[in-house]
Amino acid sequence: MSDFSKHKFGTKAIHAGADPDPSTGAIMTPIFQTSTYVQQSPGVNKGYGYARGKNPTREALQKNIAALENGKHCVCFSSGMGATDAVMRMLRPGDEVITGDDLYGGSYRMFTKIYENYGIKFHFINLTDVENIKKYINKNTKLIWAETPTNPTMQIIDIEACSKIAKANNLILAVDNTFASPYLQNPLALGADIVMHSVTKYLGGHSDVVMGALVMNDDKLHEQIYFILNSCGANPGPMDCFLVMRGIKTLHLRMERHCFNGKKIAEFLKTHPKIEKIYWPGFTDHPNHQIAKKQMRDFGGMISIVLKGASIEDTFKIASSFKVFSLAESLGGVESLINHPATMTHASIPKAEREKAGVVDNLLRLSVGVEDVEDLIEDLKQALA
Ligand SMILES: *Cc1c(COP(=O)(O)O)cnc(C)c1O
């Protein structure tokens, strides 16, 4: 296995984990579409027993994602929620978790509708003020779950500051790095213990796979997470692993363009008369801009806008009148998407909670793709008109 740990991001994206197949020289990692492996004698095998536990295509992808996060270990799951679920399964009844008040809707749903039933307590607090965290730590606290940038209001949480508090109190810090992707932000380097990705988004990048991943340095933590994967079975299939490896080969190119287009569109929308508010961490007047500058390489292509004086009907009308942007959940693919969080991605959060976090009925979220930015701006112009 060649070592690409000293290489730069784009080289790692293309080569890490992707050694030519030793049996044929095939440059692309084969899709090992198999459920089991033949043993020489009982218990004697080539390191592979049954494909829930291990699959060579998955292992190649895991090495690749670990390299992109400068991490030692990666475990892939059948979805981002599968990955999040594996972290929660490390907890016991009575344990407490401190997390943000602006979370991916599915994470909020899992925490409140599944894990609260198992006796785990969640504190949903404003993590942009890290001092706030200290007030909620007690002897039962085990985990801080942070998402940054947050979805959809693009708050930025200071990962390094969170990690100092986590370390001082012997807590695990897990960071949902989906919105940033490993190209823009590497939480392990900032002191996080676990990085979670919805691989479905920027890593896959082509809106054709649902997958999740956890990356960590600690061997014990990896052992625990792998045990959960193998015991509970949220493993991804080999075909999906192959597609994601193929997607990642252009991650650095796509991200450059997402960032370029994102900036142009954010600047266009900022002065548009129909926009009341815009959330994008690249603006110097964004409340957490300095932290974004410190911990991210660029500001990405995720932008949320609040439409001035628009009723929910007006908002629906605008959301439905795009020609290049598609109205859909999800993000991070090559094609531009528009989403109405209140009724789509964040519908599982009660209205009052949602509005407290700024997810109002006239908010739209844009996932800016890698099309030609002039066409995207024209599309926004006509839809807003
Ligand atoms: C999509 C998403 C998830 C969930 O991932 P799936 O792959 O859809 O299960 C978690 N966190 C964030 C920030 C997401 O955008």
C-alpha cells in the first residue's frame, strides 16, 4: 500500500487507498461484489471472513477518506445517519450529550425520537458561544456533538475552543463536517475526536449514493466504532464505495468551483432588493466570520436567504420557478439545488424550535453547484422576479 500521507489534498483525493489491483494491475479499485470469502481451512482466510465486517472496496475508500481528513482510521456506513447512530450507540442510559440548537433535522429527530427513549439526555444549546457549554457539563456528560457550518443558518462553531473544553472534561468531541467537506475543514487537526460525514453530499458529489463515514485517530475509539458497525450492520455496499471513490477523485476541483460560484452568488444576492437576510460565512459582517477564516480554507457554496416580506405561498412560488436550480433535499452535488428547510429537510423539527433557530417559513437554502455561474445568477434573477 503506497503512502500518500505527505502529499497534498488533490493527490491524496486521487491516489490514497487506490493502489492498483494486485491480481490484474487494474488501476481502478475493483468492486468486490461478494458476501463471503472462501477459507483455506476453518478460521484460516486471507483476512476477510464475511462482508458485513470487511470488504476490500470499502477498505480502499476508508483509507482514502481517512487520508483526506489526516486521520488514522475511517469506518464507512450505509448513510450519514447510520454513522451518527454508531456514535450514539457508544452511550449508556443516563449519559448526557451537549449539542447545537441548529442541527441537521435528521440528527435532531434521531436524538429526540430515538435516543431520548433510551434514557440519553440531550442539551440543544447555542454552540457559537463555547463558554455556554461549560454550564451544561456534569458528571454524566459524555459527548459534544457539533455541526459546523450549521444547517441551514450557516453559524460557525469554534472547533478548537470546543475541543479544549472537551479535553479538560474528558468528553468526546464529534464534529459533523458534512457542510465543509474535508477540503475546507479538518476537525481532527483542531482537536476533535471523531469526524462525521454524510458522504452523500460533497464527498460523493454526484447525487447518486447515500453513505456516511466516521474518521478518528484513537485506536480504542476506532475499535469501538468498528465493533458497532460489525454488530449492528449499517455497512455500505461495494458498488456505492466504488462510486464514492470515483466521486472523490474530483473533490478538490469541485470544491474550488463550489467556492468560486458560492462567492459570486452570495455577492449578487446580498444587495438584491427581495432579500432580507443572507447567511454565508464568507461575508466579513457574518457574526462568526473570523472563526470561519481561522478554521476553514474557504467558505463553500452553501447559502441561505430570507425573502423580504414573503409569505409561505410566495416562498413556494419562487422555490418552484427555477430552471437551472432543482427543488430538492440534499446538497453538495455538482448540480445546484434549492431547498425549503421548513417543509423539507427540517420538517421534523417543531415549528417553534425551528423558528428559534432562524429557520423561518420564508427561508430558502441554496446548494450552489459547479455549473457556469452566469447561468445560475440569471436563474436566480428570473426566479426572484
Ligand atoms: C445529509 C446530512 C446528514 C445525514 O446524512 P445521510 O447521508 O442523509 O444519512 C447529516 N448531517 C448533515 C449536515 C447533512 O447534511
